[in-house]
Amino acid sequence: MTTKLKAWERPHYAPGGGEPFLFYVIYGNIENSAPLSRQQYRSLGVPSGIELASYGPSKHPEVPSSFCEGYLWDEFKNQAPNLATQVEGCDQCLILQGTPEEFATLNYLRDTVGLITYLLDQGGCAVYDPLMFRWWAAADWKEQLFVPAAPVPRHHTVILVSDEAKSSLKWFHTRGLRKFGRPDISVRHVPLEYEEGVIDLCNRLIEHMAFGHIVPEGRRINMKSLPCGGIIQHGGNLDDPDFNNVHIEVKLNL
């Protein structure tokens, strides 16, 4: 008798907020002939609507190296040169991508995290996640995404901080919320005294939306750590290179 997997509930889910989209590239000499243990990996396999395809010497051999260039790749090489060298030596990769058919729960994310963990255990060495601008070492993936045995939305997203034209101000913006079918977050012109409050706001919104809430247009910001009167406006499109997603713009009352 097969034990039922624990569901990753989405208790505040409301339809109409957008469709999730996943995109992961798994590198390594992966031997996936061993069966996937549903209980060990907490996964039912590839979620419906998602595709898993192999690329290498006999099928689009240019694909594995196509992700090994640009700013993110250069940063990865600087931070983890040995792993980057290992990735460069891989002549094949697997790409998991698509929109899950069912996303009223986060079971699609549970199945994906478990499946990729299985692939890492079968010879994978690294995972590239372009939606959150991150290269994952296998150990980090397991520790931060698999071991918690929960959705941990903040581990699937990132808060980036960029300089504004005026050096005393910063732009805080997220990536990765498209995995949950929700908009990313942008907060511009943030002075030093409000930086911690903005980070707290971003983290609250990440959790809020990942578990299903839809943030309405014109919602007011009500936090002791931020000025009264700020509002949220929706904008952008999926082709926006800053987010690869639509986003909400938090306009602080400065």
C-alpha cells in the first residue's frame, strides 16, 4: 500500500492571480534508471503540465553551454570556481519547464523539488534557476529546498538591491514569484532609514502571495517601519527582463 504524500497546502489561494511557471536546468552525468522513491523524495514525479527534456551530444548539443555565459555565469564562476568548471565539463543537461495544470495547492512545487533532488542524487551536480538568478550547488539545494519538507517561499525567491541614480537611494526588487503565479515586487527610491522596513515588507508579500493571496490594486501599506500612505500598483509584463514576470510597484509616501 502506497502512503499518501503530505500535501503542500495553499490555504489562501484565490483564482485569477496568474499561472505559475517553472524553469530549471539540471547539470551532470545523470543516470535516472533507478526508480524514483515517492516516499524518500516526497514526489509523484513530473507534475502534469510540466516537461522534462534531456539535451546533449545527440540532441541540441549547443543547449548545455548556452547557459554558461553572461553576468550570472561570471558571478557563479567567481563564487564557486570548482563547481563552475564541473558544469562546463558537462555535455548534457536536463531542462524542467512549464506551467502546472493544478496550482490550487503547492504540490506541483513539492513534486518538482523532490524530483530534482532525485536527479541530483543520480549524478546531478548543479541546478540553474534563471527565475531567481541563482546557480544551486547540489548540497545547497538539498539543505535549503528539500530538507525543510515545506514550501519555504523565501528560499525560492530573492530580494535584489540595486543602486538608484541618486547614490543615497536603493531599488529593492524580487525575482522568483512567477513560480507561484504571482507578481514580483518593486520598491524604488528607498532611503537608508527605510531599508529594513522594505525588506520586511517584501518578505511578508512573498509569503502572502506564495500561499495564494492576490494583492489588490491600490492596497495601502500599513507598517510601523514605513511611512503611512504608501500604495501598491500593478504593472509590467512577462517579457520585462528585470523580473521575467509582471510585478507590483510599491509606492512609498516619501
